[in-house]
Amino acid sequence: VETGIYMGGSSIVMLKLMKEFDLCNKHFWGFDSFIGLPPLRKEDKKLTFGSDSQMDVGFWASSEKTFIHKLKIHDVWNESTVHVVKGWFNETCRVAEVKQISFLRLDGDLFDSTWDAISALYKRVVPGGYIYVDDFGSFEGCRDAVNLFRQRNGIFEPLQYIRENNNNGKTPDLSIILFEAVWWQKRISRIY
């Protein structure tokens, strides 16, 4: 499952891996409004490393047609196993017919988008499944939503950080380690 599929870059990689290695005929579920971002909260406008974000309502708009076209170009479109769900996450994720999730990729950028998706879909992640959160290192709203959800639900699996060097072509400052995303594996059993 991926929330925030935009034009399909990450979806294509996931689908290529599924096409090559999935022997179980798993389905891919992609969620997006296709009209860009919803209204932002105050914390959504603050970037982790620097000034305020220039994002606003409608930023990251694309179209379902563009998404499907890109999947077809990369030979990963399959009407029977790829499901595209259009709409806001708070309206679509809870009611989607997704039964079990082995890999959940959250790319909602904002607090509400991240909160709505993880709240609706986390319980469907199978024990041992993976959760990947893009933008955790970039946007306070996204990070706040994940941290609050993990705290409220007793999720203590360690976060694994996806590092990046955001140096704009300059010599990297090795004293500063930036990260964009995090992931964790859902525990296999609870410890009582």
C-alpha cells in the first residue's frame, strides 16, 4: 500500500519488485487525492531543517490518468492487481477493501494526511510487515503525527533512518546528518 502516489515514481519501483519477486500474487493499493495537498496546519508549514515550506493547498497535484500512464510505460500496470483509490485519506483509507498489508509506504507530507493514513491502515499491517514514512525528516507535521501515533499505540520498535545529503551540490558537511524518511518493522508478537 502506498498513500500519496502522485505520479508513480515510488509505486513503479514497488510494482517492479512485486512483478519480479512476488510469488503470492499480491495486490498493490495506491491512494491519492490527485488534487494536491489539503489545507495545511501551522506545523505543516515548518520544515525540519530551515525555513517555512512553500507548499500550500493543491501543491503536488497530478492526475489518475498520468499515474496509470506512467505505470503502463514501465510495464507494471495490471487492472486485476493494481488498485487506485482517489480521494482524501480520511475518506478512503478506512473503507478500502485492503485486508492485509505487508509493506505500508506513507507519503502524505502533512500531519492530517499522515495521521489519517496510519490510523486507518496500521492495524492491517501484518506482524513482521514494514512501515516506511517519507518526509518524516523534512516536515514537522508528518513527524508529529507518526510520533503521536506510535506513542498512543505503544509502538516501540526502533526507527531506522534513511539518510540523505541535502547539500545542493556543495561539499557535504559531515557534521550534519540529514534524513528524509524512517521505517520500522511491526513486531511479530506483543510482550506481556
